[in-house]
Amino acid sequence: MSPETMTCSAKGCQAAARWQLLWNNPKIHAPERRKTWLACEEHRGSLSDFLGARGFLRGTEPVEDD
């Protein structure tokens, strides 16, 4: 799937995703498990801050073309 068909995970946003925010909740997920939220340029910071404040953010990677 190309980045143009993947949209940002922010509520109501339909912009193309440019970033993958890799996260897990250590209280319910195994340490190696990673869930993914997608973010556009505009929402990368706010989504990262949300996950980071809870101790869930594990990494950020660019969305790559297949």
C-alpha cells in the first residue's frame, strides 16, 4: 500500500500518512509487540506527545513506498 492510500490516525484527518508511530501498552502487550498509528506531518507531534505522555511510544519511522 502506498503512503497516498494510508491516512492519518488523528480523529477526522484525511491527510496522507507520512509517519508510523510504533507503540505498545506495557500493561497489556508483550514487550516485543508493536501497534501502529499513522500520522501526517501536521499531527505527528500531537499523536507522539499523546503516546509519549503515557509511556507507550516505542519509535517513529517514515512511511515507505511498497
